[in-house]
Amino acid sequence: MSTGIPGWVPVEHRWFGLDRRMLRPALFVLVVALLLIYGWPALNAIVPWNNPTRAGDVLDLGAGATAVPPVGWQLEDGTLVSDRTGVSPTQESVKLAKGGATIQMTGASFNGTAAQFLDQVITSQDPQADISGSPATFTTTSGLVGVVRSASGTGGDELLAAFKMSLSTPATAPALLVNVSAVPGEFQQVSSEVETFLRSITPEAAA
Amino acid sequence: MTITTSTAKNAQLEAIDESGWGARFRFFQPHNPAFWVYVIGVGAGAIGMIKYFGPALGGTYRLAVTSGIVFFGIYLIPWLLFLRRQNRYTAQPGGLLATGFIWGAVAATFWIALPANTALLEIWTKLLGPAGAETWGAGLAAPIDEEWSKGLGLILLIALAPRLVRSAYDGFIIGAFIGLGFQVSEDILYAYNNATASFGVGQLESSLFILALRGFAGITSHALFSAIFCAGVMWILGRAPGERRIGRGLLACLAAMFLHFAWDDASGLFGWSTFLTLFAPYLLLMPLAIVVLLVVRRLASSKERAWMRELLAPEVESGVVDQPLLDAVSGLHKDRRHFRKLVHDRRRARHLVESAGDLAQEIAASGGQETARVAHARAEVLRLRGA
């Protein structure tokens, strides 16, 4: 039968006021937790990306919609048509990175025009964001009409483009947001690749 | 006093000592390093939680987060009632279970699993490519990070309440509460994430969708995985005499991780069939998870049931508790069902089992001594038996 006052630590088990008998489980938890919290990120930092886009690659944006990525960028998220895995146009996300520039594409369900969708995106993300450029129309090679806005600041440059992914029924079609961001001085280096990429976006009807 | 009675009394005292039943749980233990690790974990998790939800609560996604909290707060109630019923035999105190729940909801999610999953998913994306990671990444990251992060909570609770956390069934119950905390926290996070995916359009509908989807899937989710995993941890540690079963413990831990993997990667496992991709999680994985849970619960409860029999043995000898009632209070579901048939009155059978449980609890709390509360509990059993 156990005896003694609960919480009373015998002097021979004390270490700086702590119960030395409980050090082992406490340290075990702390070490394993820190390994999970910082060990995986440390390993992640030393494993390099090695998934460059190649000539002929086509991104699958779901429901037959596609885009042609610029060659030599790292495909960090997204599905190629050749993967044949099936993509939902309202849940698809793509991330391409090169140097200090990234292109992110996000599919969403939205009823309304491309301009309304872009307004909703800006409102939901940061209503106070310094989106200085006025909305401009952007037409892809396939005839898809989107809205583009840009912003510049000390942190770099950003471009937001919104499309409704149908030529015939754009109001009810899935929406696509393209977000290009670049560190200062980098945007000019990749602007022609970004423009070609945006022009390659093709909705289902034209596929 | 006969020799048999003395033997039964000694066995009773031994059962009280081994099970730790009746010991009080005190959370505030500044001399215990495990207490400080718990405080660090929950504190860091709370900061992570505020960072994650803070901007949403003050901005566009306020409705998604608040509705997620309200919906899953209500969803929690039947779960707590269900788990309270499972907390039988040498039942754990509410304070200990609440401590486990908070670890699961705050520390395991926002301190450990969130940053660990983010990094590990990116590692898998680098190794398998985006399409491979989309198919397999979640199942190769979550069972490692999440089962371990929840299991660490059990280790801390053992150090905080070494007398109370003894058997595999203790691990089973505490694991279920840690897992439930994790599950509800993750559900609220999903409600928020789903609203961000539609850029804030239809937030209430989005939260209701997540409630329906994850509420149903939650039947065989974190609470179940952690109950199995933590029972396995207790078998590996073998804290009750005769309960060290390393092979069984490893198997239970791996089973929990496999079920978690299969649930997350069902689209990869059943990708060759559209029908199975859609329905196998519900038609195959859910029944499999429940079978594993029931087997683990049955195996885990054997020690506790033995303790309960030893604890009440002197009461059986003195005629306060009869054999069928002992079998019911220390038995499985089928024993309680058998007892109900024997008594021919469902309500009376339930009252008798509960009163015998009360008597056992009072005996344990008094350390096997005769007290006014023990005498009262005994009188209640006799009153209900009509003796």
C-alpha cells in the first residue's frame, strides 16, 4: 500500500526543487515534441526541390481546363494532365516557383463575374491591401476574359488575375485565381513568362 | 473472520493499491517537471491557436470560426456522454480526462501536429512529386505526427498521475479523450480552412458542410485512433502487474497508425475503383476500425475487470453483492445484458449495477476502510436488492 503525503518529494529525489523521478518522462515528451516540431522542418530545409517543369508539360486545372507552365520552374504543387489523377476545378491548387518569384493558382466555387470574384478575394484576404493598380481586362489565347490587378511595394510586386472558367456560362462556372508574387527586382525578369503562362489558360469548352 | 474472508480482504487491498483507484488527481504540481512540459506545450499551442484564428476572428472569416466553434461545441456533447459511459470499472477522475482533452485540443494540434505536418507534407511532395504527395502525403504524415503528438499527452498524464494511470484500459479511456480534443480542434480548423477556400463566400453553409462531413467521419477518427494507440502504449509500458505485452502493444499502435493512414489515403489505396474510392472508407474502413476498437477494448478491460472482482469479493462473501451482480458490474456488455434479462427490469438492473459501482468506488476511495460513505453505499445496494 502506498503511503506518504501526495506531492511531497523525498529529499533524495529532489533536483533544483523538481521531482527527479519524473524527469525521464518529461524529457522524453519534450525531446520527441521538439523533434517533430523542428526536426521535420530541418530535414525539409536540406531536401531540395527537384521537380522542374519540362517542355510539353500541361497543368490539369480540372474539368478539362488546362494551362501550360513556363519551362524550368519548380512545380511545388499541382497536377499535370499526364498524371491522370483527376482534379476538381474548385479545389485545385498549383504552385510554381523560380528564384524569388512564385505563381499560385487556386480554384474556387463562385457565382458571379471574374471582376466580382477578384473583389471578393481582395476583401477576404486584406481589405486594406495596397492594390494600387486599377482593374484591367486580360484575354487568353482561348478567348477567356479575365481581370487583372497589380500591386507594388517595398516587399516586392504582386499580380492578381481572376477568371471564370467557361466561355459559354461564366457566371456559374468555377473561378480561378492566379497570384504572382516576386521579390523586388524579380518581376521584370519573369514578366514575359508569366504573361505567356496566363495566355495559355484554357477552359473546358476550348480544350 | 474466516481465512477466506481475510484472503479476500487482502486481495481487495492489493487491487486498490495496484489500480490506484480512489487516488485524487491534482493538476498543479510545480515540483513535477511533467507539469511544466504540459504548461509549455499547452501555452505554445494556445499561442499558435491565437495566431491561426486571431486574424480570422477579427476579420472576414469571423462567421466561419464562430459557427465552427458553436457547431462542434454542440457536437462534443453526445461524445462526452458516450465516453462517460465507457469510463467504467476503475473510472478515471474528470480532472485527469479534462487535462488530456486540453492537451489534444491545444498542444497536440497547434504546438506539434500543425508545424510537423506542414514540413513532412512538403518533404513528401519533394520526394514523390505533387501528384504523388496529393495521393499519399496525408497518410504518410498524419499517422506519424498526430498519433505521436497525442500519445505524448498520455506519457505526461502518467507522470502527473502515476497512481491513477495503470492499466491498458486507463490508456484506452485517456487516449479517447485526448483524441476527442484533437478531433474537435481539427474540425474547427477545417471549418475555417473550407471558408478560406471559397474566399469567405457562404461561410455558414461551409461550416454546416464540414459539420456533416467530419461529424459523421468523426465516428472512426481521432478519438478511436488514440484510444487504440494509447492502449498499445500502456501494454508496452506494462504499468499494471502482468500487463506488459510489448508485441500486443506494438501491434495496437501500428493498427491505429494503419487505420489513420488508410482513412487519409483511401483515394490512393482504392484508386483503381471509383466506387471503392467513394465508399470503401464507409463500407470497409469504418467497420474494420470499429472491430479493432472492440477487440482492443475487450483485451484492455480484462485487468480492470479482475480488479473490480477482487475489490468487491468481500462484499460477495458477506452477501451484499450476489454473483450475477458482480458479473454484471465487472463484466462486458453481454454480461450486463444477461443481468438485465435475469432481473426482468431494465431500469432496476441499471440501478443495481450503478449502485454496486458506487460501492466499489467508495471502498477504493476509503482505501478499503469502513467509513460512513462505504456503509451508506452498501446500504443502498441492499435497499435496491430489496434485501
